[in-house]
Amino acid sequence: MADNTKPKDGGSNTGEVSLINGPVIHASRMANFAMREMVHVGEARLLGEVIRMDGDEAIIQVYEETQGMRVGERVIGSGESLSVSLGPGLIGGFFDGIGRPLSALLDKEGMYISPGIEVPMIPPDRMWNVTPEVSPGDMVSSGTLLGTVQETGLMLHRIICPPGIEGEVVWIAPRGLVASGGMIARVKNALGRTVDVPLTQRWPVRVPRPYRERLRPNEPLVTGQRVIDGLFPLAKGGTAAIPGGFGTGKTVTQHQLAKWSEAQVVVYIGCGERGNEMTDVLEQFPVLEDPRSGRPLMERTILIANTSNMPVAAREASIYTGITIAEYFRDMGYDVALMADSTSRWAEALREISGRLEEIPAEEGFPAYLPSRLAEFYERAGRVVTQYGENGSISIIGAVSPPGGDFTEPVTRHTKRFIRCFWGLDKNLANARHFPAISWLESYSEYAAEVEEWFQSNVDPRWSELREKTRAILLEDEKIQQVIRLVGEDVLPDDQRLLDYTAFLVKSGYLQQAAFGSDSYSPPEKGFAILEMIMHFYDRGLELVRQGVPISLIRENDAVEEITHLREFGAEDKSSFDRALKRLNNHLNRVGAERTREQGGAR
């Protein structure tokens, strides 16, 4: 919940607890309640949601611990679905799965949170300096820009007219301070009624926000990770999954994407992960700088945490809380990246609640509706024309934690049905300390053809050629590695040994990238400069091999080994790349000239 305001108590909107089964509560006298209505349960007023109705009986999932609750306690309705508050004050916030700000909970309750505690998601008395963008007499409708707030140094918060409101502006807040709980405008609708437009909106988390038109995802979400931008690109508005077993680097990879991806807003959901990982996020992000502006990264980031020791039902809600906030900023015309870590823990929450509901289980105990729930989540991604009239996007990147790294288990398998970018993490690469451990054999991207034109126009005209050539070399090298494991490298012809060495340069000089230090962020221009040099070495080396030059003379030189260190240069350090290319060409030319002289002497 966002506001956590007191519900409207009414005699006809009151039920009674009849059975308690962990976070699943059965209640009677519930005929006047609605499906998905938000309720307060028991004397502690625990937040819950009606998930099943059967005549006078209802089943409620409770988002807090139910220990100590007794049969016969009251259930009080609120009259609205589980909703969040949307307005200035979200950026830089750290919320739990149902939208309560953890910093405010800490200030109010200390380290241990009392059951039923109510804290507004956005303090209603917080003041914002509003600049109006319409005047009395103007006609407005859903998506019209009413005003702006400079929320942070990186974020201009656009206050847009909520869906369902249209008419003539009869009053607009003057330039100056407005409280979060105040009004920004009043609009007279077609029926002649005056409707107040609040600065902070409310929206049910399970209902997608509307837009005008869905667009093709033909612009990449640049991530600064070479293996992704170069081989398996993600489009703005696209969907991607990062599956991998324990220790393969899912969380670190998502941290990298949250830090450096070319999104204007980042929503990071820690869904069922260990508390120390979310602590790392909370400690790192406030001190990190945005690579493009130099401002603190938290000035465009929202964190949502429902760790493994928090109530399991709230874990199920956290996904919807995060995607609703992401849609709100998309509607302002921003590109939003949403990280969900991990959807496996979310699916486990569905499984536990389903078991308590005594539903017939499907494979591995997951509910039969797991695929449809995954589809509902991922289909809320997309690049759209908003009701505001601008292009906005939500890119969803979900981590998956398959037990034992088994990609055939239900969550991974069903996720692959609804995503178009698959970055499979390899345990062997992680054990070899090759990070990010994204397998170039199992991973794929269906967005490559759609973003090709953008990369060729803005990064490198040879983008598609270099990408396909690199992938071909890596695939062919896998076959060569099988031969090497059986009989050794010495039996290979020199052209295959050259390909094997080129693949080594690609793996160690291009694909490998440290999560910390100067190479943590690598713009595409830098990555393709490295890749072009590696392919240049391969093409020239292949010419020399065909002239009879031994592979040992081609590869055993400092100029060749330097290729693996190009990643340490800054993207702006073009002179270092030019000097490295000059030294490489001098070496290859010298080797070729010596071979020509030897052949001339032999004749």
C-alpha cells in the first residue's frame, strides 16, 4: 500500500476471521466486500487483500505476519484495491513490497517493525516547488501536462492529468510551494462537476496504466556491458532474463545494469533475496555517480525490498508495486529500466500461497497459473506513445534462480516464452573467474535485427558484420576445444590454432569485464574499437598463415598481448587505441616481410 490511510469503517463493510493459515486468512460475513479489495485484518489492523470470494466467505492474503491473531477478530474494508501513491518524492526512495518507506519505518519504529504499522509512502506535508504549465480556461484531458517539479538534479517530475479526468481548468496552483497531499488543479468536466486533481495520485498496482500506442523496440538500451551491447543487445521497452545458479553473478550483473544502463529512471526490486545483498545496494547506490551527468545515481533510482525474511505474501505484491511505479515514470516520457531480483523467489511465494489455498499443484508444486502470471508481468514492458504524447519505455530485466542451474525447471522455461533476450549464466565461466559469466553459446537476443540500424548509424557501420563474425568464431572455437581436450593443440593446423587464439582474445579482451574499477562501464564505441582490432588481427593473421608464416611468430609478441589490455583504456583515450593498432600492424608487417625474404632466399 502507499498511503496506508485509515480505511472507511462501515457496519456493512466488516467481516470476521474464521480460520488462520499463515498469511492466508478465511473470513465470514464478507458478502459486501469486493475481489482484490484491500482490507485491514484483526486488532493489529494487518494489511491484506481479498483474493477469493465464495458467497459470504472470503479468503484474504495478509502482507504481514499473522502470529498472535485469533479467530473472531474483525476484517475492515477500505473500498479500494491494493494501490500505491504516485507523485514527487518517489525518486531516491527505499520501500518495502507494499510501498511503505523503510526509512520512515526506521525513524518511527526502530529496528523492529510493529504489526499493522501505517506510514504514508509520500509524506503528505512535504512541500514541492511547482511550476504550472496550464492556465484557467484551458482544456485538459488524460495525459495533459499540468505542471513540473524539479524533484532531483537529474529528474524533472512531470505532473500529468490522471486517466479519466478531462474538461476545463477552473483553478491551477500558482507557481510556488505545494504540499504532496495538496491539489494542483481543479477541472470542470462535461457534466459540470468540479474534480480536484491531487499532486499525488493513487493507482491500483494490478491494473496497467493506459497509453496511446505501442511502438517497435528499435532503439537499444545501452548497458555499458560489452557482452550485452555487442552480442546480445536489449532494446528499450524489451524484456530480458538472467538465469543462473548460485554464485554465477546474477545479482552483480543486475547491479551493473542498474548502475550504468542508459535509462533515465531505474526501479530495482529485491524480491526474496538475502538481506545483505539489498544492504549492498543501499550502501553502494547513494555514493555512485551517474556516468553521464556526474550526479549521484540515487537521483534517478527507486529501490523496493522484500527480502527473504520478510512476509512471503508481500513478496508477491512487490513485483506489481515496482512495475506500477515504472509505468508512472514511463507516462512522463522517460525510459525506465526495471530490475527484478529474482522472479524465482516471487514464483516460490506464489507456490506457498497456492499450497495454503489447497489448489491442485502443477509441475514442481508451482500453481497452474504461473505462466499467466509471468506473462502479465512481462507484457507490461514496452516502448509506447504515452497519453502525454511523448515516447516512453519500460525495459524489464528479471533474474531467475533455477535450483542447481537447471534451465529446464518451470520458472526458467516459462520465462523464456515471454522474453526476447536470454542472458544465460554459465557456472564453468564463473568458476574460472570470467565475469560477467554470460554464456555465448546459450544466450540469445531477438532484438539484434531491430536495433541493427541504430548501432550502425550511431556506433559502428560494421556492427552487424563484427557481431556475426565474433559469434561465428566463438561457435567454431567450441568445436576446436573439443578436439584440443581429446588430442591437444599441437595436432591442429595453424588456421585453426589462429582461430582458437582469436577466440581467446575475444573472451579475455572483450567479453570479460570487471564490475569494479575503470572498466566497469564500457560505452559501445570502446567495445567495438576493441572488437575491430581483434578482427583486424585475425584477418591479417589468416593472410600470413596462408603464406606459410608459423602461428607462433604471429601471436607471440607484446603488441598482440596488448589487445587484452585495451579494455583498461578509457573510451576517450583514442590515441592509446591508435598507438596499439600501429604497434600491431608494425609487428604483422615485419613478420610478413621476413617470410617474404625467406621465400625469396629459398628460390
